[in-house]
Amino acid sequence: MLTVTFSLVAVFLFSSCLAETYNLSYQLLDNPNGLKHYRLNVAVSQSLYEYYKDKNHRLSSNSDFAKFVTPYSLKPIAENLWKIYTDDEDFANGVLMIVHQIPYKETLPAKYPVETIVENQGDCDLFSYIAASILKAGGLDVVLLYYESEEHMNIGVHLSHKPYDVRGQAYYVTYNGVQYYIAECTGDNWRDGWRVGECPDSLRYASPHIITLENCEQIAPGQVTASYKTLAASTITLTASSSYVIQGSTVTLFGKLSPGIQSENITIYVKVNGFPWTTMDTVKTDVNGSFTYTWRTERAGIYYIRASWSGNDDYAGADSTIQNITVMSVFFVLLGVITIILVCIGLFIFLISRENQPSLETQPPEIPS
């Protein structure tokens, strides 16, 4: 009885928690020597953050580093950088300005870029994953550079020309005949920090492992929001046609995005029986910002479902509250029905048997004459 009560309370609290949006901002210059300032605002939905927290973080070999590069989820940042930069060198230096603003802290295990952005701290490999993700999303050819003996990581970027803004000699590595200029991602001085082509003294003669990004993440369920404007808040609602269903039946989800924008992608996330969050599907909003999704329940269990929108240039993304749906196993439902029927039959037989028993009449005592 205690376990059942606790489970119900836990489910209620889970569904009642309001989703959080994480907001950050980064300073940018129009070029490393420029005077024009920009502020890039970035918002991350809680659902996207938890999606990456639940993903596999295991590293089995050096090639696994590439899976932490997530271009699609950070693509809005790259798109906004191209709005102020027209040259790939300036673009790369803009990316370095961003990662140079994240506080340094040695971190284990490895984390995905969305996690590092939200937690606003990391070390060389985490900063390298962010930089490589944005650069690749922006269309540049980039590799990870892992210095095993030095226990360090940075990146290499292929440019259309030799770096113009490098202070001193430009350093690069060559892979398959392509020159990749060193880009050091650590450092807390975003204005005068490392520029593409510059290399720390301790790494100038090192021989890094060059990790290409064929195995990087190709698609993600959502994206961060990025804009030079102050992002307005958005909301998204979600309700279900039923909270308790039998396995094999259908459930319809109803939701609405505010502002009511048409043809926006809504990601539906699902978490089953304590397993990690995964994507159920993606649907589009109608002319009023509403959406529906019909889902056939194939497995029994407790399902946690929420809807998420990644936002746009004007609005930060949003998550719905979590809906709890209990899918009951057909076997246990039938077992319960059979048990109830047997109990009813037993009760009926018991009542009939009592009615058929002869009644014992009490004889009055004889009075002696």
C-alpha cells in the first residue's frame, strides 16, 4: 500500500512540474579587431537539455569523440553568426569568442554541447565539441585534434585562405592533403583570446590524433533558439484523450502553441518506465498553432509525454507540462476481469446455497400437566 501511494504522488509531482527554459547570452565583435558589438541570446528548452543528459556518454575509443559534435542542435547559432560575418575566418573567430566566454572547469564524463551551454562550464574537450558543432553547422570543414600525451583537445578548421588576423605564425595540421588551422577553444578572454591559426606554445610541436566528423550526430529532436533580439516567451499546452488505456488502444494528444504560428515543428518526447527520454514523433501546427497526434499503445507501462517547440528569431522555445498515461497490459486486464467474474460466481453460489438450507424451527417447550 505504501509503494502504491508513493508512486501516485511521484507521478503527480512529475506531471505538475513546470518546464524551464535556460537563457544565456554571448558577446561578439564584427571581427577580432572590430569595434562593433553584438549580443547573441541563446535559449535552451528543458526537454532538449534532458534529452542529451539521458544519451549515452560512454567513450570506448578516440573515434567516439565525434559523437559529441551535434551540428543540427546548434545550427541556429551558426545561422546567426553568418548574419554578421561574411568571411569564414571571421566566422571561426566568432565561434571562438563564444566558447571563450564559458567558465573553465575540469569535467568528467564528457558532455554534449547543449549540456555544456546550459551548465555554463566545461573544459577543453567540451569547448571543442561546441566549437566544432557550430562550425560544421555553418558549413566549414572541421576536425577534432586530440593531444593524448598532453591530455588536451582543440580543433582544426579549414579556411578558404590563410588567416589574416593571426598574431604571428599561422599553425595548422594537414590531413588527406587539406590544411586545418589550429583553433584553441580554452581561455577566458573573449576579446583578445586565441584566434584561428594561433597555437599555445606547449602544443606547437605536438602530434595530435586527427578525428574527422563523419560519425557526428546527424539529426536531433530539437534545436536551441538564437537571436540578436531579446527573445519573447512562448507557451505550449498538451492534453491527452485518456490517462488510463488498455494496451493496443489509441490515445490522441491535443496541443496548442502560443503564439499561434502555422507550420511550426513540434517534437513529442516520451519516457517509458524510467527509461531515457526519446522522441515519439514530430508534428506541425495548423493555422491557429494547434496540433494533434494519434498514438497506438503497443507496450504496457507508465508513459510520460511532453511536447516541445524550438522557438524562432522572435520567441524562445517552450515545453509543455508532462502528461502521464498508464497503459494497462491486456493479460492483466483479462486476469482482473476473470478474477472479478470468479468472485461474483462464488458469491452467487454462496448466497444460493444459504437460501436452499432447511430452516430450523424452534419448538415451544412442553408444559407439564
